Amino acid sequence: MSKSMHQKKPNFIDEYREREAATRILEKIHAISTKKITIMEICGTHTHSVSKYGIRNSLPPNITLISGPGCPVCVTASSDINRIIDFVETHPDVTVATFGDMMRVPGSYSTLSEAKANGADIRVVYSPLNAIEFAEKDPDKEVLLFAVGFETTSPTVAATIKIAKEKGLKNLSVLALHKLTPPAMRALMDSGGIHIDGFICPGHVTAITGSEAYAFLAREYKAPCVVAGFEPVDLLLGVYMLVKQLEEGRANIEIEYSRIVHPNGNKKAQQVLLDVFTPTDALWRGIGEIPGSGLKIKEAYSGFDAERRFEIPSGPEIEPDGCDCASVLKGLITPPECALFGTACTPERPVGPCMVSSEGTCAAYYRYKSL
């Protein structure tokens, strides 16, 4: 069944939403599943699809499906949120460009949205290239791109920096707070806080990195991984492939999303990243500092590094009172186990980032009532 679907054109998605196909895969999962296992999906889009289609509650009771740190907005450390808010408040002459989800993420005392309401020049962009447009339109004004994201977003930011250099722009800089997914997965396995038997890996991230980026999980931790797409049939096939491996005592890296993902990934995107960035240690909300999990701008492009152009000291690392996003991000609890969920913390009045972001776990549970 999966082979015939993968032979069809990848832009057709209806077959990946067919109820009959989903039902057949669920029946196969129930038929082969005997072991008590915990599977983590490490992608915010997966989390929303799992909740939207009721997948978590459709699986056998011996299979626990948990969410990990798959939302780049959510894992941005509170100290980084605080320092960009401090920056815009102390540099009213600088235009700050950022993605929409970042506007409402609470810092310790404020949000970018509140800073904008108080007069800061903050502009929401849909592409990093919009920051180039701002810089070209007003060459006498500094433009800072506040850039977050995983491997899906970082190549576009790297390309933006390369284009800015080719154009000779002197008034554009980037505060790069990108995160790399595989080091976070290693940190979760090493933490000892939660047992994870296998991972459903993010399709869009892996389209860039290639599935070989997860080989260490199978080799060192005996944890199988399946790269899955985002439709219900994709996800169920991913779960089925993982369950089959675990039942057979195997630990391999497999690709369900083969219509998009290849073992070696996107070489052009990887080269752009390699040209502009180099890995560095990074601070993750709820997890702490993870070696080699961030990206910093290379010396050749240092003129576009906001941390070199401006003084942007780290802000305080203070979490909102009562917010347990840290435990949600590590898969230690589900959102309803947080005392604030659905009462003090809602999408209209978010306390923590997991309720703010369109990829946040708390937002998914709230929206689809996965209680």
C-alpha cells in the first residue's frame, strides 16, 4: 500500500488523508503491537497533526506518543527573548524584523508586541529576504533580523546574508538564534529524565539534513527513527514502521516520507549553511545549554553579525510563574498536567511560549482538545 502511494506524484495529498487507508494501518499497528513503548515526535507540525487527527488516542494503550522540543519559537531561551526586548527598547533607531510567532512570546516582563505598541520599530516578515528590502529602502537606517528556526529556516537566513554581502549592504545585521535538531535529540537521550524507545523525525528538517543525521541514535542508543510526513496516513505509517522495528528488535533509520526526503538531504542547502554558519553551543528553554546545537555567523560574514555590531548582552533567565513549558518541551508532562493550562494560560492570554506558537504543544492540545 505505502509503495503504491509513494509512486504517485508527491503534490497530491488526498491519498494521505484517506480514512480507509488510515484505518487499515491502525489495524496493522494493533495487530503487531505487544511491547510497552514510548515514541517521541520531535516536530511541532507533527504534534498538531497528531492532535488534529486524534492519532494519539487511536493507538493501542501500550504505545505512548509524546511530544518533544519541536517548536523553534518555544525552545528559544527566555534570556534571548529578554535581550531582544531590551534591545528594541534601547535602540529606537533600529528596525527589527522577525517572524510573527515571536511577537507574542512572553519575556520575563514584556513581549515584542508590547514593545511595538510602545513605539519600537518592529516589523513582521514572511521571509528573511524582507529584511533586505527594508535595508535597501532606507540605507541610512540599521535593520536587524531576529532569526530563529531549525534546519528548515536557517538556510534561508544564510542565503539572505550571502545576498546582502553580494549587494554590499552595510546596514543589515542578523541575530542568529538557530537551533540544530540532532544535538537536542542526543541531549534528551542523555538526560535520563525520560525513556524514549524511538523517534518520529521531522520531514521538513530532514529534507535539508538527510536521514543520516540521525544514524547515531540507532548506533549509540539503539533507538530507531522514522522520518514521516505530516498527513494522517504519513504519521500512522511512521508509527507502524517504528512499532515493527521495535517488535523485531531492530534499530534502523527509515524514511516514510520518501517522496520528499533522501538519506543525504539537500546538498545545496547544506552548502549554503556551511558557507555562512558554524556550529556553536546554544541555550534551549527547558533543556539548558546543548553543545553544538546552535549556529553562529562565520568570520567571513562577521559584518552581518548583530552580536558584533551591537552590544546585545544576555537577558535574565526567568520563567513565568507557574509555567511548566520546560517539562512539556522535554516530554516529561503533557500540557494538561500544567496547572495553568486552559485556565490562566490560553491562546488569548498565553503565559508560556508553548501556548503562543502555531507549532507549540500546548496550543495543539488546547486547539484540538487532546485532554
